[in-house]
Amino acid sequence: MTQPLDALFRPKSVAFIGGSNLNPALKYHSDLGFSGDTWVVNPKYESLQGFPCFPWIEALPQAPDLAFIAIRREAALEAVGSLRIKGCRAIVCNAAGFAETGADGGNLQAELVAAAGDMAMLGPNAVGLVNFVDPMAAMMDQFGVHSVEKGVAVVSQGGGLLCDAVFSDRGLPITHLVGGGNQAVTGMEACVDYLLDDPRVTAVGLSFESLRDVSVLRKAAAKALKLRKPIVAIKFGKTTAGAQAAASHTASMTGAGAAWEALFDRLGIISTNSESEFFETLKLFHSGQVPKGRRVLVTAVSGLLGVMLADHLSAAGFELPQPTGDRVARLREVLPLMATPGNPQDVTMGAWNDKDRQTAIYSALLDEGYDAALMVQNYPREGMWDISEYAAQVEALGAACRGRDVAAMQLAPMIDCFPAHARDHTQSLGLAAMQGLEECMRAMSHGVWWRERREELIAAGLEQLTVAPSIVPEAGTYQDEASAKSLLAGAGVRVPKSRVSNPEKAHEVAAEIGFPVVLKALDSRLLHKTEVGAVRIGLSSAKDVRDAVEKMRSDMGRLAPNIPLNLVLVEAMAANTVAEVLASVTYDPSVGPVMMIAGGGVEAELWNDSTLVAAPFRREELSRALDRLKLAERVKGWRGRPAGDREALLDTLEALGLFAITEGAEEIEINPILVGREGALAVDAVLKLAHRKKCVA
């Protein structure tokens, strides 16, 4: 459904529907200076906050572009229908008591959606929105009266984070605030997609518990990468639904939110874990001072602060190269006698408040070729010190950085030690004004990651991000291992030579296959055979097989008494194994198909060496994921051991991912894939093949 979001964000007329409870919203709307027509629908008043009141919606002089509804839920439902008939194009439904309250409210919300028809609608239970670049507020609160020429947009499911965005003293220019509520019609991801097209928006922050349509988020992510406008996300209430749905190893190895983290990584969306990190990352991107690499120069007039910052930068994966060559000689000429050339560079109090001298120092240092220059300096409280003395340091760094391809920042490690006028001064010099040591480290790391990830995804083709077909599965049934392997083999996954047999004939089948063999009980209910004694390996004779059958029957009688040993799978044993790999694909109801790759075998959970990849499962993404694992070192040939066939492993993973998407698998797990010196074999498989419900692009 195409929503007319222009009417939501840039209306020419707005109607407010409610009673005296509208007074704060109307005052804010008036104070912000909306230039279009504003009306109020209320039968009890002639006017509210100076705006004319009309007794009912039908009496409005014309259809409003946007209506703000703040009345009880049953009346809101009727109002939405009347507005649609009137010709209104967009709604902010502030009324609550819908799906957030349970089943009855959910039914009423379904009626609300039907009444809205093709109108855009934030809510219900939405705080509303503010536009600071085209002044307009349809918001049940006060979020500041100001205007900006450009800045970041913040889109949040709830209003609390929007309050914090304007309450915090961070100097973050904001173009739009959007509170989406229940997202019954217009989702947060649709708002992000719309705002990215605004040339005055430099980045978009997205805060949510759930999203309405992940496919729209995929399209928005591709657009953001193309336009060089990052999406910075903070996800609350990370789902465990995907893990709870899986009965395989995957369930215990994927924590809450892991699927969302995988999706963010796949789409080039920056994931943050706190509000401070969220806002500082947005600030850094808005400033344009995003490092292109990890070589950082640290400057300070306090040796202790410089060393502290160096420790944190190193821990965050940044490098602090020392000045070399003639730079050292030049530095000795301009540094105070007690100062030593280095990085971090402590210019000491001998150069305090000396702009020219510090400019010469920083210019000499920057000739070394750094990606970022970071000055560390806390400011005193008002009245404690002449704060103008602090200006020389940042002015010197700004002058030295001017004309260079280097990201320039001033950092106050203490968040509350960077007053607004000092931030404004720093920003006027072209530097990012960063607050908080940990927050700055995270923001810088996000910046470098985003630059690198953007290049990778553009090189692979952004269209792949927007077309990730997945089959939404209905509850399916588990296949037995022989059936699972047969299906996987047909999809290009290599499996060992094997045959199904009754237990009494297993030794004869083994002789025909060739020793050594593996013997497994065959039943679709056996998801973890080792735990119930349903697998035997390394059987090298017919006697070994007969003995294994009897032992297996005995063990299963004790450990799995409800599963009789009626059939067995006799399988050739793989040789020259270099590494064992676990690979699974599960369907997360929020994110879609997700593949886990991990160190495999019966100790998969013990080693906890795993990573997730969200669809689409392209070879370059699978290779990138593999490199995140300790397992990759074993495949390369750990400590002089033979190397494994990495390309064969990637062939297997690629085939597995394609099968999962095209066949509508609710759950697949191969544990292990045995990676040999040549080739890779899937020697155990769990497959829950679901009915195809619908295809989602």
C-alpha cells in the first residue's frame, strides 16, 4: 500500500480533533509557527488556543491534509472513517487502547485500519511528529521551539526516546521527530525511507521494539547506502522468538536479538546499545567527521587524558602511529622544552592558550598522514575559569586540519564537561564536538565500520538487499535423516554414500558400502542422536556392526524408550577431516531466514564460536562470516596442520542457504559438515520442511 507520506510530514492544512486535552498540542503547533490552515473539531468550544472550532468533521471548510486525533478509541474509530470520506490524506492517531491492550484492542485496531483505507496513519497510541525544517507539530507534548537548516531525523516507536533526544544537552541538530506507536498502517521503516529523500536530513536514527514490514527496511537501507546517509538503530525488546522456535543446537547458541544484529549487519545499518551511543553516533555522522581509517592522532594539554584516550582507542581497534622522520625534528623546534614528540602528543601547559604554536605542532604531526585527529579536553563549569582560554587549543587543531583529508574531533571525556557555547565554537571550526569517552569510541568504530561495509555492499550490488525472497513457513514436520540428506543432496550439498536398512541386515549393507562405516538409528524424532546412544562411528567389520546394533537397541531402550529401533542408516565414514562445522538456517518471524555458522560437532555449544548471517546468503557474505570465527584458522591450517577445502565449505553453505529459501524450510541444521583436505561432506542433518504459506520479497 503506497502511503501519501508527504501529507504526513509537510501538510498544508491540519485539523485537531479532541477537547481541552488538545491545548498543549495546539499551543506547540502555534508556537512552532505552522504557516498553513489549522482547525479544531470540537462541538463545545468556539475556539481553542486561538484556532476556530467546528462541531464535526463534515463541517470543516475543506479536507485537511493531516488530522491529529486525541479522543477515546471508539470515537477515534468513527472519526477516522469520517476523515477518509472527507478526503483527508494522513492521520496521527494519539488515541490509545488498541492492540497494545490485548485481543479486544487488537480487534478494534483491525477496524481502525479498515476505516483508514488508503490514508497514511501514525499510531494508534502515537505521540505524533514534529518537523523543524518545515515548521509543523502534530504532537501531544512540547519538544522545543526552534528551526534548523539540516540535521538528523529521529524515528521512534515510543515517545520516551524522543523526549531524551531534545532533553539531552548534546548539540545534535534535529530535523524531524516521529513517534509511531502501534504502526497499524504506517510503519517506522516507511518513515525512515521517506525521510532519507529529504536533502536536509543527514542521517536517520531508528528506535523500535518491532517493525511492521522488514522488506521496507531493506529498501530503505539500500537507499541510505546509496545516498551516503547512515541509518543508526537502537533495538529494544530484542526477540527470542526465533530461538524458542528451534529445537536444534541453534536454539541454544543464538541469544536474544541475535537475528536483528545479523540483519543490521547484512543491510549496513549501525546497531547501538544505549541512548548515549545512539545520539553520539548520529552527531558524528551529521558532522561529516567520520574517519576513513583507523590511524588516529591524539592531542592534549594533559598527559594523563592523552594516555587514557590512547588506551581506549587501542582497545577499540584503532592505531596510534608515532611521528617519524623529519616530523620529529620539526616537532622539537616548536614543542615546549618539557614536551616530547609522540602520539598521544602532550603539548603541556607550556603551549597552553598559544594558538600559533599549537597550530605549528599539529601541522607537523598531521603530515604523518592520519585518518583522524582527536583533541581531548574537558571544560570547567561556568564561573570557575575563564573559558575563553580553552578556545586556542581547538582553534589550533581546526587550523591545522583545514584542507586535509582528516576527520577532526574534540572530545570531552566527561559528558557534562562540554558546555553548549563551547560545542558551538568547536562545530563552527568544522570539528565534531563529541561527549563521553566510551560513546566517542563506539561512534568512531561505527563510522569506520559503516564506511567499509558500505563499500562492500555497493560492490556486491545494492539490489540484492531489496530482493530477499523468503517463504513464510507454516508449522512443518521433521524429516528423518535419510530423507533430509536426499533433499539436500538434490540441492547440491555433498553427503556421504549411505543406505537405509533394517537393523538385522545392517552388517551386510555395511560390507557392500565398504568399511569403516557409521551406524545411525533412523527416526524423524531423533534430533540429537548422540545423547540417546543412537549413533556409532568407526565400525570396521561386520561383527562391529552387529555389536553396535545390539548396543544401540539397549541404549535407546533406556534413554529413548518411546522410539523403537526399526530402521538404521549405514553410511561411509569420511576420511582426512580438517574441521567440523555446524551450519543451520532458521526462520525468525521478525527478520526472516537467518543462517548460523559455528564450530561443529557434539561440543558446538561448549566452544561458543558462532556467527549469524541474514538473508540473502551470498557467497561473499558467507565468506565474511566465516572469517569472524576461530574456526577459520583451523580451516586455514592451524599450527602447521593441513588446510581444509574452504571453497568446498562455502559451496555447501551457499547450497544450504539457497535450499532453505527456495524450499520453505522452517529449520535446517547440518552438524557437522566435515571439511576435508579436499571437499566437504554433510554427515548429519536435521530438516523441518514447512508448507509454503506465502512468498515475501
